Amino acid sequence: MSLDVSPQLLAEAERGDIREADFVATVRDSLPYAWNLVSSLTAELNSGTAEFTDNQTPPASEAERGQLLRALASDAVRGSLERHFGVALAFQNCHRVAAFRPQDRGGERYARFTSTRAQVLNQSAELRDC
């Protein structure tokens, strides 16, 4: 299971829509490595003038890597993270996450980061089995 959903939130979901704030809290509590990484990238992005910020340091454990993969592979989780932090996320390999300003999602630098060429250039033997 990727999220530790409380019985209360599950019951609310079974009755209908849930508040995004409750979902975001569940993501924060369930995937702390991913949450903290996106939070730090956002803080770095907001503190400067760089077009984007990114993480190139692999997670310390497979559990952390799993959290990151679960967070970014789920449209609902990823979208909630983007809305909560006010960023556009981009993802390469098993750990290279970048935070862009939302208005830059259609820009040239975002397109370069998310291109097939960038993906191929960001490969290495160490990353093939991550």
C-alpha cells in the first residue's frame, strides 16, 4: 500500500468527495521522504531566480526510493503535491525530481528537461535497475 489512509478518510471517500487538504495530509504522513524532497525543492526554487531546482542525490534507501516513485507515479498524488506547493514537477530515472514554476511548464527549459534526449543522457549503469 502506498498511502496510510485513515479509517475516517476512507469512510469519507466511500461517501463521496474528500477535502484535498485531508488527502495532502495523508500524502505528507505516508510518504515523508517524497514530501520533504518536494518541499525542499520548492523552498529552493522560491528563494532564488533559477528556472528550476532539481535533486540529483539518490535516496539513502530503497524504502525512500519507493516513496518517491509512488508519489510521482500517481496522478492524484503528484497533482496534489503540485497544487499544494505551487510547482510543476518533472521526473527522470528513480530520483531526479525537478520543481519548476507552474507557468514554465510549457517553456523551453521544462521541455528540455522532460525530453527523450534528456532521459537518455541521464542514464547510467547504476540507474538501470533502480
